[in-house]
Amino acid sequence: MADETTPEFTPETLPNGEDNSPAIGLISQYVKDLSFENPNAPAIYQVQDAPQIDVQFNIGADQVGDGLFEVALKVDITSKAGELTAFVVELKYAGLFGVRNVPDDQLQPFFLAEAPRILFPFARRIVADVVRDGGFPPLLLEPIDFMGLFQQQLQARDAEQAGDVLVGQA
């Protein structure tokens, strides 16, 4: 029972019985772009040096329809052994999300933290499989704390806006 100090949640009832609760749902997920290059085969298989692997991530979200958003997780990986490039993987893995009655201020945290967390395990498996199919041991990407990264970006942006970050000083 709510009193004057406790807010009571009572969603507005629409005459047609439509559900007006906030909701986000994954409609579909898919490989949008995938490239695997093995530019130095077969010589690369003779190299004994330990590989140096560079992994880069990027996340983007675009509205593609009324209440429909595509969130894309871009993964770029370059592996070098000695002076030779062993392989290059470029993957753009996306999800189509339906959004209803969600406040705008809550969309960005979902699209940049929660949606990539949902998509990442599938992108990770694709990377492992394509690297293995290219003749190398499967590359198992480490789990990523997307919410932690999102919060770090917010803190950095807030610090920059507050003037705490000095740019261009040596």
C-alpha cells in the first residue's frame, strides 16, 4: 500500500488495451560483414615466433525504423608473428532491437553497454571459428565489461566538460 512518500507505479491504461510498459527486445542478430585474410600463407605456418595480437572494438547504434534500432559490434583483429602478418579478422556483428516506451536517457546505456553484452558471445564464437578455419588455433576473446567501459567513457566525458582534462599541454 502506497502512502504520500512512496510513489505508486500505475501505468496509464489505454482504451484499446495496448501494453504501454517500457520494453526492449532482441528481434534478430546477424553477421553484417565478415572478412578473414591470411596474406602470408603458407609461409606463416613455418614461423616459430609467438603471435602478437591486436584487438579493437567499436559499438554503433542506428535507428532503422519506428521503434527499431540496429546495434553493431565491430571487431578488428590483427595477428603478427615476427615481421609477418598471420591473419586479419574484421567482423561486424549486429542485433536488431525493438524498443517501446523507453525514455531517451535510458537508450544510450542500453545500446552501448547491455546490447553489446548480449551480442558479444556470438561474435566471440564466430571469431574463434573463422580463425580456426584459417589454420590457426581458435582465438578466444576475453570477456568484456561493456558497462564498465561505458561508465569510464561517461566519467571521461564529464571530466572533460568540467575542464579537468588539459589538452595540448606538454
